[in-house]
Amino acid sequence: MKHYLHVAALAASGLLMTAAASAEGTPGFYVQGDIGLANLNTNTGKFKAKDTFKSLKNSYRKSGFMPRLSAGYDFGNNLRVAGDYTHYKNTEDSAKNGGNSLHVKSQARSLGVSAIYDFPIGGAPVKPYAGARVGLNKTRLQARTQMDGNRHTTSESKTKVGMGVMVGASYDIAPNIAADAGYRYNHMGSEVKAHEVTAGVRYTFR
């Protein structure tokens, strides 16, 4: 009798382990929230009056806080697809030359779709990943000038399709919860490019 109980216990343990292993590869929808630092490279040359504001470069880099919200689907075979919304901090620069002044401000928002592949490491909870992103990016550049006592504001808004790439790693805290850290590069148009370093949490509905 004890022998049969022992065998039954081993069989039950095996079934539980098999079920747990299969649950890790079960497809499901997920949501993910990230926060991080984005470094925006903004080209402001078209708003710069020639030889008037020598201290203002044609392009400049500024870093700022960046939140991102994603929703996607994990196919259970190491492939994920997600849509995201990213909000970038406004970046600004200014210069003066005597009584003349120039203030440049840029804004960027992005909606994107990403395909991500997770690289399993022999069942380890850590999974490196790599992916590509297509984004619909809305950028706005605004310049306020004051020259010879006259004030003038110029603005330009564009919506463009851009491409991006990403690398990172996730760590399985629980079967349906993972911590995520990664780097992304997003080319948002000829005027704005973004380097992003983020950390977040992903929850999969299984």
C-alpha cells in the first residue's frame, strides 16, 4: 500500500511539474507599464536665424522622464506582439544676442507596434529579448523669436511613420508576472530621434 501511495505521489508531482511547465508557454494577452529616461536628439536648424544666435546649435540633446504603456499578446512560443503609447518630455533650448532672443521647444508623442522575440535560456527565469518597432510619431517644433522689438512665433507639426529597434531582458517573478529592463532606439523623423532606457513590469492574463 505504501508503495502504491509513493508511486501515486511521484506521478502527481510529475503531472504538476508538467502543468507548470506548460503554463509558462501558454499564450495570453498582457499589459506592461514602463518608466525610464529618454534622450531626444532634436534638429532645430530650420528655426535658427542665420548667424544671429551662434550659441544655439542646429541640433541638441536633452534627457527627460518618459512613461510608456503597452498591451500585447504572448503567443507562447517566445514571440510577442504589442502596441504601445509613449509620452516624451518636452525639450527646450534658448539663446540671446543683445536685445534679440530665440526660444525653441519640441514635443514628441508616439504610437507603435512591436514584434519581440524572447530567447529562452534552458528554463531560466531570465530571458533576453530583441525586437523591432513601427511607430506613428507626432512631433511639434515651435520657435519664439524677438528681434528688433518684434515678436514672432513659428510652429510646425508633423506626423510620420518611423522605425525602431529594442534589446533587453525580462525576469519571471511569477508564472504570469515579469520584470523588464531594456533599451530602445526610435527614429521618429528627420527632426527627432530618441534613445530610451526603461524598466517596467509585465502582467500576462493566463
